[in-house]
Amino acid sequence: MHLTEQERIRRSSLQELKRRGIEPYPAAAYPVTHRSRSLADAFEEGVEVSLAGRIMSRRIMGKASFAELQDGEGTFQLYLNRDVLCPDEDKSLYNDVFKKLLDRGDFVGVKGVTFLTQTGEQSIEVRELTVLAKSLKPLPAVKVDEDGKVHDAFTDPELRYRMRYVDLVVNPQVRATFEARSTVIRTIRETFDAKGWLEVDTPVLQAIPGGAAARPFITHHNALDIPLYLRIANELYLKRLIVGGFEGVYEFSRNFRNEGMDRTHNPEFTVMELYVAYKDYLWMMEEMEQLLAKVAHRLHGTHKVTLAGNEIDFTPPFRRVTMRDAILEHTGVDIDGLDEAGLRAACEGLGIETDASMGKGKLVDELFGEKCEHHYIQPTFITDYPVEMSPLTKAHRSKPGYTERFELMINGTEVANAYSELNDPIDQRERFESQLKLAERGDDEAMFIDQDFLRALEYGMPPTSGVGIGIDRLVMMLTNQTSIQEVLLFPQMRPEVFATGPDLGALEAAGVPAEWAPHVAAAGFETVEDLASIKPAGLREKLNGFRKKNKLDLPALSLEDVESWMTNA
RNA sequence: GAUCUCGUAGCUCAGCUGGUUAGAGCAUCUCACUUUUAAUGAGAGGGUCCUGGGUUCGAGUCCCAGCGGGAUCACCA
């Protein structure tokens, strides 16, 4: 294994700690009395404290040193004085262990007494120092100067996402984003629980991927020998629970869609879906206004949030615009009364590409998506979607051809989608059948018919309103992030390829003498496959050349030697 | 999937129209230093210039292919 100089030094420090009888990875719990931020907030001098965390920096000045200890809350300054830490003759804990054998990134526990330095910095004078875990790889050396400017920032997105653990250690704002994410989810959960709604779990593996229009991931169940789909939505299951008599159910659902990835899409993402009986989409709009205002206020202490240079105001009520008016306003096209041909002509007149698989719903969707969506920066409910693009939504109470649906747009992006749920089983069956026709026309995202769901509706579902909130996007909106990868701890990445290194055992098994195997690998033939990729004569020539160049104390190889390995390979 | 763009030390980055032994700051190592805070001062080590081809007397630099990332687009929430 290739180690950098810094890694080799840390490993030798590790061995030296062990040699001195200091366990670098002790098993025992370390008793902690305080943590950094709460200690700073209620600071008093002369208090005995015990903290644990990572050493994030050291400023060594001979017989005294300062260090930054980073724990789960933040950082706190340590002051280590040689003669305080080591009051007896033996000064090795300070001189050797702290100054030489410990590094930035190591976990330690300290016991000591709080005090203020001459410059007024809250500090702990360390009386006891315990090694808790040695770090063998150096952390990126991020520094912040007195103006708050960050130097040598760890910013490479690939490294940050692949090694989120490092990102979290050195970039406090990243930790803050994920704490905010947790606060968003917790606030929603507390709000819903207080209203008596039930948090439920429904299947992730589904035989029919329903509830949304998207391409699913397919897997296979061996015992049943059937294909199963990772859920693209949980909507149909939650509605079954409303049929079953629960009056309010919600689920934070990890959904999976086998589609593109970009700064607003990840193959797996989180939607909070809520269904409440005896309500409609008008009620749901008010409910969402109150919820988002509460979440924003919990995070920021205000309803006004900065996002990508805009101030987003979550103060209720939010603006409401019908889909028809939105399209009329931004394109001059009145979709009311237009048939499929008319819509297609309107799209093409605006430079929107269409194809034969697109029905009325899809065409309206294109008009809105291309020409309107990005205009809605402030929270806005877009309401009353055409029936063709909403197969699970109840027909509008007074506008024929439309449904009782809204989407909440923030910063030009859809954050929530809600309906007065379709509970007429006959209408629902017809909607599914028209989806089937779309599928026959080539729309590979048209919904499957879920016969069991239809049966459930036939038993009767009360009037219900449902909503799905894109949690990842909502967190983006509330934490001023423009990439979904910044709000997912482990965003999807192409799998990393690790250098496997030479397989000496396999080389020897193929007949390569043990004394030759490392040299064969060093010459570039690391695996049996590598051996098989070249003619014996060529291999012999290269290896003997390598032997001569590196003055190996080994007999030259004969063609027979090499041929015998190849036969075994 | 398409287009553009990037890949140089542990980290952040220079490296000109191709030209000696590839540089800087931080980090690391050695020494000094008892209230510092981007600690300081002196010295030292550290490189598969992403990989593989090609052009050339000569490639980190130019060309081709590949791998990986980012951005834009398509699909989508």
C-alpha cells in the first residue's frame, strides 16, 4: 500500500505510542462533563471540566501550547502548560506525546480548569490528557483568519461528496446545513404529531410502482421469482390507509426514480406525504402556509429567508395563481378550450418541441414548465391543473376539465404538490385507462393500473386532501443551497475505483517464484490477467530487462520458466 | 445521453508562444520559544503533473482516446 510521508509519520507515531504503553484506541468510555458551545455560552472561570474531541490545530511555543479541540458542538481552546500537565519529573506526556506523537485530527479527552487568557480567550488549562483515537490521515488544512476569511478551503465537490466525513469535520457550514435539515424534518413531525396524525411506514418494494409518473428502478425477489420496483411514490398506500379509517397519515418517504441527475435531482430523494380525511386542497394550502412559515421561523427566527440573492418571504398567505392564468400571463395563450391540436400549435408557436406521445396534459405541462415556472420566486400556489395531467386528482368542483390540485413553487422550483384526492372509483378507473392509452402512444412514464388500489377505493374513501413536500428541495430553499447534493449527506456518485494493488498470491499460485513475484508486479504485471495479456517471449524480455535495470540479485529467466507460468495462468 | 470545461505536493493554487533539475502558501519533519489564535523565527524533506497513445530534438503545456469531477441541456421532483 502506498503511503504518503505524512501517513508514514503518523503510523510511526502510533507505534511509538504503543511502545510507551499508551493505547491509541482505548476501549473505555471517556467521561465528558461539558461540550464546547454550551461551555462557552455559560462560561465561568475556575470551573473543572472534561471535554473530548479532535485536535484541530496546535500552536506550540516551547513549554506552553494552545490547541483547538473540536467536539460535536464546535471548538474550544485548550492551554497546555508543560509543568501543569506534568507536575512531576517526567515531562514526556507534554514533550513527546502532545508535541510529537499527536497530530491534527487526533481524538483526545482533556480534564482541566477554565480560565481567560490575557487576550480574553475562553480556554481550558489542561491537567490531564488522554489519547482517545489516533488519526492516520491528515485532514485538509482549512484556516480561518481574523476577518473570517477562509484559507485553503476544502471545496472540491468530488472529494467533499465522496468523503463527507472529512467535509463535515473541516467545514462547519456543512454540518450546519445538515442540522438545519434535521430541524426541518423534526418541526414537520412535531407539528403533525400534535395534530394527531399518524406517522406510518409503507412498502419500499412494490409490485406496481404507482402514485407518480416516473421510470422506476427494478429489482427481483428470488423466493417469489417476481420483479419488484423501488417505490417512485407512496401515495397509493397512504390512501389505502385512509380507506382503512385513519383520518390523518403521513410518511417521510425515500423515493427512487431512474432518471437523470443534476443539481435538483438525485436518484433517491425524500418526500413527506400527508393525507387528511374530510379536507380539500383549499384547506391544504392554508395548512402548508402555516407549516412552512413555522419551519422558516424555527430555522431563522424570521419568515424572510435569503436564497440565491433573493429574499424569500414565507409570511402567509402565499400568492395563488391558476395554471390557466399563469400560462396566459407569461405566454398569452389561453389553454381554456384548446384541444390537443390547439395546444400543440401553441407550443410550437413558442418554440417548444413536441412529439406524438404528448397528450393534452403533457403539452400544458410543457407550456408551464418552459415559460412560466421560473418566474415564481416567492412562494406561490399554482392551482387547478388540467385533468389530463393529474390522474389521481378529483375533478374541479366548478371548472370542467380541471382538477383540484396545486403545486407550491419557490424560487422557480416545485416544492410541494397537493390534491383534493380522487375518491370516485369509477372516475379513477377511467383515468388509469387513459394513462394506459398514453403508454400505448409511447409515454414511458404513464401510470400503471393498480387494481388493488381501485378495489380499495370501491370500498369507499372519504373526501381527502393529500400533499407531498420535496424535503430535499425545501431544505435547499431554507438553507440557501442551489444544489441538492449540498443537502444530501451522501449524494449519488459514480462508484469510486480503488487501486487494488498487485495480487502477489495469485501470481505465485500461477507459478511465479516467490522471490520474483514482487518484481513482476513492479514491472507492471500485477495480476494473472496482466500475465496472460502478453506473449511469453515478450514477458521474458521485459522481466529480464527489468532485472538488469534494477540490478536484481536473481537468475535471469528462461523462456521455459515464463511459459510455465502462463500455462498455469 | 449531448456540449463545454477542469484534473499539477496532504490542502488551496501558480506554471507564459512547448525549452535547464516543475514552483508558492499552508500542512509535515528538525531546532528555538511559558498566554497564542491564519502564532512567530531558522532550516529540511515531500511530485505516477489523472491514465494510455501520438506529434516533436524536447510535452505539465499541443493532438487523440479513456477515466473522474463540475457546469449547461435533455428526462424529471
